[in-house]
Amino acid sequence: MLNKLSRGLLKREVPMLIAGLLTVTSCAEAPKQANNPANNPVSSPTAAAPEKSNSKLKININTAPIAELDKLELPGTKPSLSERIQAARPYKTIDDLVTKKAISAEELGLIKSLVTIEDK
């Protein structure tokens, strides 16, 4: 049971707290924000960056140490993936991972977007 003082505070404070949490956008501003490329990750120039620009983020399978290759051990890959990749070096193409039987085709499908043979 709340006493009168507590109920009075709740009636005044709760609406103020809720109002502080809500952000209201007028209908006229909403279309402007939706059409602004900075607010739209799909049309943003950085969202559709070419794959080559991501090579800085990719792991070079020819030069990466075991600690860096360990980052490739994702769910669905067998343990010791990094050791198998390192043991079959050098690679001329990413597909050599499968050709040299370092990893399976399924594992290649899981890590292909994460690796490169290009120098950074």
C-alpha cells in the first residue's frame, strides 16, 4: 500500500521519467532522415565496399602466425585448423587449402571470406 505522499510523487515523477526516455521525431523529419545516406547503412558507401578493401581485415594464410590463424577456428571447423593450414604452406590460391588437403571444402566455405593470400 502506498501512502498519499508516495502516490503523489509517482504521479508526477513517472511521466517525467518516461518523457525523458522517449525521443519524438516529427513526421516531416522522418523522410529526411530515411533518405540521408549517413542514416542508411545499405546505401552508405562504406557498406558496399569492395572485397579487396577488406584484405586488411583478412588473415594471410601464407604468413600469419598460429595465434592469428587460431581466429579461424569457428563452429563447424575441426580442431587444429591453424596447424593444418600452416603445415601445407605456401598457397598460390585460397582454393589450394582444399587442393593440398589442409582443410575440407566445407571448412573452406566457412572461412573463405576471412582469409587472403595477398600481402597487406
